[in-house]
Amino acid sequence: MSDALLACLNTIPDPETGKGLDDADRLDGAVIDKGIATIVLKVTQGSDPAKLKARIESEAAKLDGVERVRVITTLQRESSSPPPAAPQPAKAAESPAAKRAAGLIIAVAAGKGGVGKSTVAANLAAAMIKAGMSVGVLDADIYGPSIPRLFGLREVQGLRKNEDGIEPAGAHGAKIVSMGFLTKPDQPVVWRGPMVQGAIQQFLNDTAWGNPDVLIIDMPPGTGDAQLAIAQTVSLDGAVIACTPQDLALDDARKAMAMFEKTHTPILGIVENMSVFLCPHCGEPSEIFGHGGAREEAAAIGVPFLGEIPLTMELRERSDTGKPVAFDKGPVADAFANTASAVLESAGEARKPAPKITFSA
């Protein structure tokens, strides 16, 4: 962190404690690079950080050498390290997949395609691996599998079986199964619903996952047969909903949450992906899709807001080359790390009886 910037930020009082932002442990990063001051601010659930962000931008802009200021918000954690996965509770009618994956089973879902759901899933997995957890990733998007590219596994052809079941592929410390390993990149999967459901069930039930701490399921977009099959037959600990800030994406996110609510799956929270675009040349944040819509939606329906993920050239480049950006250092990696921690915290809370979610008209 930059000492001058840190000292400046510590003169700004935390609205909740009255202490300086550094003393109040509200900062996850504060650096000045090439005239751009980047501050990662931790905010509490349900708070409105707009005034605090404006004060930070105003004060940081006064520092020598600072030409621009950008503030990225992440969800406040209770401790500085990600909490361990909670002990596995007894569950009624556990599926074979739940028995193989003795830790948490978390679905990452979206009501529509194009919101970066798979990117979020891959980088949440990467952030958990970076924190020392063992992680499996099931790519359940049969028609459009993206996980192989995101983990740099484009050359894997076929899946092998041993006496324990299907052998998952390995990359960056993750165990991965995907329909993308069984088809050529330009080959479409022309299957009807029952075939899709059967493939997903086989991936879940017959894979030798090896009891990872977390099994992340990258769900197909939408709310069709495949999604219902997973939600109804897998003992999910909860679902993470990925969306972008604009109303169109939020409309579809509500449908995904409603589906999980009907199948009695806890909603762990909402992630706002592509929250802002950070220009690689000037560092200026641009709210291409608006900003804060997911936070407002989470507050309106009473579920956790898990974090904001900025859109950057680095994130796009690392995704295309199969090297999840969450393994790096920097604001985007920090955003994924804090979001992953928030997911684990919410999963622990989700083991308690969940209140019924009420969706606005």
C-alpha cells in the first residue's frame, strides 16, 4: 500500500466507528500507480457507501502525483482470512454426488447468458484454491461449456474412468468435469432435455471428486429442465446469482432466484459482475451497464450482496488464455477473494433455516 495514500485515508472517519478508515480496517488496498489512486473499500451489508466514496475521491485527489481516483467496494468480512467451510450437516435424501463431495456444494447461476456467470464461477473457485481450499468445478452448461477455456483445458479430449468413477481433469489446483472435454470446440450439442439431464447426473454422481472442500457447479443459464434437475436432485448448500447492474439483467436474475426459492435452495447472495469498466489507459471507471443495481436488488429482497466485480482488460485477457485472474494480485483479484469469502460466510448462514424470500413485482 502507498503510505501517503494510507495516511490520507486514515484522516477520513469511518461512519460506523468514527475511527480512521485504516484503523477501522475498512481498506483492502490503497495504491498509487502511474498517477491513478486505486482504493479497495470494504462496506457492510446494507450500507450506502456513496457519500464515503465521494469523500475518499475528494481527499485522495489532493495528493501529489494523483491524477485520477477510483474506488472499488467489496463486502466487509468479519476476519482477515476466509472462514473454513462449515461442517457438513445431516441432509435428507442425500444424492450420491453429495456423498462424494463432502464439503459445500454451491451453484453459480444466472437468469440469462452473457452476464459472465462462468467467469465468476471460475474465479470464485480460483480464489478459494488460493486461500488453501480443495475445489471441484462441474461445468453443467452442456450446450455452451466455458470452463475448459477459462482454466486453459482446451486440449483435453475425452474423460477416463477408473474403479472410483470418472477422472476429472486438473488445472490450477481444481478438479474439473465438463461437456467441453467430450466435444470439439466447433461441434454443437444437439440434445433434448432428458439427455442433458442424464449427462449432468452422470457428471455429478459418477465423478471421483475426492471429497473437495467445495464443489462449484457452473449452472446453465436460464430456468429450464437442466436447472430444475440440479436444483431438485442435488443437495445444494446454496446458489450464487451472477448478474450485471442493468434492469434487464436484474429481471432475469429474479427468475433464477425464484426457481431456487421454489426448490427450497438457499440464495447465498448476488454478485454484480461488470460493475464498472476500468479503462486500461486512463483508469477512469465507466458505468457501462449502470452501477449498484444488484446491491439495491439484494437489499430489496433481503439476501446478501456478495460483491462487485469490475470489468478490466486484464480480466478478459486472462479468461481467454485460461489463467483465472483471481490467482493474481490487484483490485480484481481482491474483489474475487472478498466475494469468495462472502460466499463461504453466507453458506455457513444458509445452513440455518432460511427466511422466505419475497420478490417485488
